[in-house]
Amino acid sequence: MAKCICQQKSDNSSLPVSYPTLQDGGDPVKLFQEHGYFVVRQLLTSEEVESIKSEISAIVAKWYTQWLETGMDGNDWETAANREPAWKEGRWQPASDKPADIELGFRRLYRMTLESQLFDRIAKHEKIVSTVSKLIGNDIKLLQSMALLKPPGASEKMWHQDNGYFRLNPSRIMGVWIALDPANCANGCMHILPQPYTEDGQFYKHAANVDFHIEYGMVDRPNPSDVVPIILNPGDALMFHSHLAHYTPPNNSETRRRSVQFHYASSECQRIKCPKEEGGADHGMYFDCDPECQEQKYYYYKKGETLISGRDFGEGYV
Ligand SMILES: O=C(O)CCC(=O)C(=O)O
């Protein structure tokens, strides 16, 4: 089987990859309809990137102190942070207690706009919202915000479609993934399977061990030769629709691959009803996330984090 371009080269510096890119005055709708994604170069300035990195360090330091004071259990990674790779054999094991080593122990921080005014401002950044509104309309909810820190040693993020998690309808939902460090094949850049955007986009089958949410992903991996690695510089962004299958490989390099990610949905989105709620079949330990059967546990996202613009439709909507 032909390999993904990342697997064909050992030197990541000059991969011959070009992307659909949103230039000034370009039409994001056309790019979505043709490719399902596009790149925006220098969406954030280097000052903005540096201030986000400092904010992340401050939040990690604050949370770490809180956790030391209040006791850390094995479950808080889902609500707040994913302590990987320093969470080993059921214990928190950073290289040392120095702030830099503590930060290298985290893979992901979650719901950042609730924690930080800076993240809230970036989520509402004029350059982002003006493009998002062309794609999903003017009534916009932020579903979730994340700092994806992917330190050396962090594992892969399985192939998945974001609406495989959200399970919202209509699928006017999209992700904005912004690099804070150079993101390349070696340190775990985003990999995507290009797919034109349609509102009734295809769902691939997802499955997981219900006890380990991070392993929730697509049952089948795409053909590597169809996969496009998205190599970005700090401040560059990938914008993609919520049915676009994507993945990040493990970080096998010595360098961090920090990024922030925001997911936006039309305020009109509602969660797709699960047949189980209506007395459907129980799939036991593993479950089948065909559109016909979704596990309630995965409806974390039924309420968005914050209203970005336009109307909030209230109860029953995101
Ligand atoms: O940045 C990563 O490692 C993965 C991000 C991602 O695909 C997600 O959180 O949905």
C-alpha cells in the first residue's frame, strides 16, 4: 500500500505539499465545497502566539498547584486536562517538579475560554469569526476550546470526525486548529483525508472502549496515500469541517507541537437523538457509533461553551 507522504521521507524540512489556502478576499465557502478544509497563513501574529504560549504555562502552573492542594485523581483529565505522557502506570510522573517539566507532562487542556480571558478573546478574534460566519452563518456557538500541547512522547490522536463526537445536526460545525510551534510530520502535525463539504456529510464508523475516551475513533484507517499532512508555521491555521476525518501521529521528535483548537457550531444545531434513549440495543463495553446508535456518554457537547455571535436558541440547542 502506498504510504502517506510523511512516511516516505525522513527529512521533514521540504515536503512537497501545497494546500488550498484562504488568501485575502478569497471565498472560504468554495474552498470548503471543493476540499473540506483550507489553510490560513499567519492568522495570528507572533505576539499573539507568544502571549498564548505564556498563558498556557501560567494555567498549567496554576492547575498543578490546585491539584497538589486538592489531590489529583485519575479522572480529571477528561474535564480539565489530559496528563499524557507523564501519566504512567496510573501515576503522575513528570521528569521533575520544575514548571517546564510539569508542562511537558500535559497533552491537552480543555475548556480554555472558561479559564482564560485571553483564550476567550482569541476564540472571538475578528479574523476567525469573519471566516467562520461565512461558513456556518451568523448565529455561532463555541462548542469547545482546547490547548493541544503534544509534547515529545505524546501518543497519537486516533482518526476521527469531530461530528462523530459531537453528534449534532445540521452539521454546520467546524474546527479551527492554530499552530503555536512549527507543526510537522515528526512532531505530530494534523493529517487529514480531504473530503468536500456537504451538510449531510458521511459518517464513518467510530468505536471505543467506554472507559477510555481518548481511544474513541474510526474503526477503519484511511488509505495512507490519500492522507495529507498539514505542515504549519506558528500562527498558521487549519480550518476544516466537522465531517473531515483527521488524525495526529505520536510526537516522536524532541520538540513540542503546541496548538490551540476551537470548534464552532451554528446555534441552530441540536443533538441527534440516540435510539438507546428510546429503549434501543445495549452494545456493552464497546459501542457502535453508527448514526443509528450512539452512546449517551459521548454527548459532552450538547451545550456550547459560549455564544460567539448572533442568537442563542436556548434549551434543546447547543
Ligand atoms: O492536535 C491533536 O493532536 C489532535 C486534535 C484533534 O484532532 C481533536 O482534538 O479533535
